[in-house]
Amino acid sequence: MAENIIIRVQSPEGMKKITSTKRETAAAFLKKVAKEFGFNSNGFSVYLNRNKTGEIISQNKALSLLKIKHGDMLFLFPSSAGPSSETMDTQPHSSTSSSSSSSSSSSLSRSHSAPQIPEDEIDQYLCKQDGKIYRNRDPQLCRHGPMGKCVHCVPLEPFDEDYLNHLDPPVKHMSFHAYIRKLTGGADKGKFVALENISCKIKSGCEGHQPWPEGICTKCQPSAITLNRQKYRHVDNIMFENHTIADRFLDFWRKTGNQRMGYLYGRYTEHKDIPLGIRAEVAAIYEPPQIGTQNSLELIEDPRAGAVEEIAAKLGLRKVGWIFTDLLSEDTRIGTVRYTRNKDSYFLSAEECITAGHFQNQQANPCRLSPDGHFGSKFVTVVATGGPDNQVHFEGYQVSNQCMALVRDECLLPCRDAPELGYAKESSSEQYVPDVFYKDKDKFGNDITYLARPLPVEYLIIDITTTFPKDPVFTFSSTLRFPIENRDALGETQDFHSLATYLSQCSSSSPFLNIVSDFHLLLFLVSNEVMPLRDSIGLLLDAVKTSNEELAQTWKKSEQWATIEQLCSTVGGQQPGSLDYAMGGPSVPASSSAMWSCLHCTFMNQPGTEHCEMCSLPRS
């Protein structure tokens, strides 16, 4: 007689123990579960994991082959509670027709109730990678043959802290996928792992008392939060494709002295310097409408936000972060700036942390291990500020998942007189706020727990290395500079006169693809009020995305571009045919009665002048 085993099955109604045998089939076991819990054959699903992964399908396969052992805990969910996102095993080829139809109907019901969580491409790629750190044989310590392994040369796990600490420079935070491997690498293989998002709100649906502030209980009360420095980060490196992207962004501060903010558009790729690392590559910066002074920034509602997202998606880009300046000139003669952000002051202010948390909550990271379908964020923050050498430095950051939760549930406030300190709100009749604590050491080295009123924001910050490549990369290959959007304060406007000036600077030998390969130009073509090309520019965006000159030439022959050329000739005071760039035709300069753009600094000058008012260089 086969040895009996006991398997625990947990459901929303409670846990029950089912007696079975190792040789019993999954189909027979599920019938026992249905009888014990009072379900019909299709009214529930049983999973190996709490996060609804590893579903046990009704089939003629023994429980021992499904690696179900004595004492294991399984999880039962009614069909209305949601489907699985992953199947434990597939139907064998030798199965009967009845079990095959049962499997297909079960898969069909799961696909109709809720689809799988679509993770980012980089996450799907890294999930399939080995991730281990391979080491060569040590000639001094290894005493085995070339095919053997020992503790001195065996591959290390990607979350090995000693290896990360001995890198140059040392890595304080492991990558997010290394953190997942650490959670799922134990004896249970992550059977009970669930990345749950922190909630600071009272759970709804508690009927045992009056709603807050009249009543609260331990079931609906959110737990207190003790802030810890996060051991992992979702992005391990930020890289600008070239210096031109950053220089053009800094031009606004150089010319006005006012601070500036922009959104970073690019893509996520593998960062090979850190095991299973992710890099955010920046290809363009979009500057939304804003009001900037020497010490403040105010964002204004952007009517073109949807068009920007649409263009970026068609170009294979996405919003990966935001950047802002915090620069004060020290010596204008040699171009130095003040070094204000350091360990003695702050790296990010509380208000900036709250803003970063708000953006990260808007750009949540899809995650299959989270019951909510998302966990953390890959959205990064870059600060252009003075460094120790009094030159402009770019510093990258993220805020922790705990900070995101405090910001999302409106529990964190900035301090007016101390930018390096935040303040956890106190409970009121309108909102219950859980207690927030942080730990620090006193003068004797003892760990002391403090209430986060106030709160040092260093507990919320994760620093990220920001770099520029040795060999510049150009997603947008245009060497000319079309005016950047929303810079009316500089006299730089995006209109057809600017477009005519831009096109007149193009040489006859320039390929058409290089001329139109400019993010700000493409945005103007889509969003201008005279002749928006939002519905007819798809072919050109595909050409820029794939660097295909033939597609660009095909779009150039369209009626829309011919109309654009005619408008440029009319507005710019040029004769028809004077915009025969890239076709061997002549190029006629703009009329002396119109504003002209400096070839050296792109400043828009008043008509009738022969020298640039900004850089004093000649017009020609």
C-alpha cells in the first residue's frame, strides 16, 4: 500500500488538510479538494505559490512528478478571484482526450478572465539569463584539475555582497533582478515569495466598527513603517548617448541664469558592469512648459504631452526619467559653478524626493511577482549641479519603494526651513497616518529608533552612477539645431520661419534622413497648429527609428512635405525652389526683413543686424 501523505490547502475561507498518496494523480487529488471545499470541478484553481503561479492542472500525472511532498502548502482561489499568470506543467502527449479537453477549457477560462502581466522587454530578457559570476581557476589556491571546481573558483551568485563590495568602485546596491534571484534561490525556490507594495491607508470593507475617525481596528489599520536603506535598485546606471543632449539642455541656464527641467526619453538596456544590471540610456530631453527662476521651478499643464508620448513610442523610446538644474555661477570668467550639494548639506531636498516619488508612482514597474502587478519603478532623477571641482556634474538618483508609498498615500511633507529634512504627517480626522520610524546610532554606537518628525531624507535616496560613453551614440543624427520647444523666453520659437531657417542651413549633400532626424523637429511637425502631421508622419518616424534613407525619401515625396516646403518658402521670404536641400539646388538666405538664427549659438536675432546679439559673431 502506498504511503499516505498530508497536503495542506489554503483558501480564502481557511486551511484544510487533504490525505493523499505520492502515486495519486493530480486529477484525483483535485476531485478530493473540490469535495472537501464544496466546489464543482471548474469553480476553483489550485496553485503551488501564493502569487498564483504554478497552477496544478487536472491530468494523469502523479503528485510526486509535480514535486508535491508531504506537508506542502497549496493555495486555492475561486475562479472569480482571478486567474494564474503562469502554468505549472503542460499536458503530456499521451494524455486522454478527456483530460486534454479539461486542460484546454481551464486554459481558456484563465485567458478570458485576466491576461498575464506584460513585463518590460529588459525584464523578460534578464529573467532568462544565468546571472552567475564565473571565475577563472586560481593557480595558487585551486588544487584540482582544469575540469574541477572548488570554493575558490566556483561561480558566485549575482547578489554576492563580497564581490559587489570589491568592485572598483564598490557597488552599494545589488540589481533588482539579483535581488529577485536572492529571494527565489533558497530551498523553497521562492515558493512563498510575493513582492507586496506598502500601503499607508486604512483597508476598506471593515464592518465591525464605524469608519475613521470614529473607529479603527487591527484588521484595517495599516502597520507602522520603519525606514530602512534599500539594498537593491531598479536601475543601476544612467547614460546619456552623447554630450550634445546635455549641452543643449544646459544652454537655457547659461543664457538666462534660470533653472530648467526636462523629461528624459530613451530606453532600458542591459548594464554589463553589474550582474543582471539595467541601464537607462537617454536619447533626447523634452522640456515641458514651465516657469523658472534662479531658485525655483513651476511646471505648467502641457497640452502636447500626449503627442510627445506618441512620437516617442513610435521611435522606440519611452520616458525613463527627469532632469533638472540646480546651478549657481561662481566665476563667470572661467565658467565655474558653486559646489552646494554634498554630505554637509544634502543631495536631494525633501521636496525633490516627493516630486521624484510622484513621478515614480506614475511610471510603476510591471512585476509578475507582485499581487498588484507592479513593484517599484525604473524612473530616474538626474540633477545637474556643481561638483567638487566647481564644474557641472550630473548626479543620478531614485527614491526607495518606502518613499514611493509615503508619497502615494500623501503621508510625507517637506520642511520649510530645512531642505534636507522631511516630515511624516500626523493623523487627523480626514486621514489616518501610520507611525513612521527610522533608526540611527547615538554617540555610544547604540541603535536608537526615532519618530520621523522630522526625517532625514537620506533614508529615502538611492544613488545611481551617471555616465557619458567614450564613443558617442546618436539616435537622432542631425548635426544642425532646430529650436527646442517652450523656450520663448530666449527668443527661440518653433514656427515655420524657424523651420525655413533650419532647412536653409542644410547642405546639398546632406541626406534627407539626417536633416529630419531631430527629436524637436519631429515634435514640431506633429504638434504645430498650422499643419499638424500627426496622422501622416508614421512612415517618417519608422525611417528615423530604423535609419532607413529609402523610407525617408519615400515620405519626402508625399503631398504633406510638399505643403510644408511651400509654407517655409512663403513664411521665410524665399522663392519657391530655394529649399532644394539635398537635391543640388541653391540655398537662399532668409530675408533681411525677418529674424535670423545665429549659425554658432542658434540665438534668434532681430532683422537688420549683421552680428549675433548673444555671441557677437558675424551672421555669415
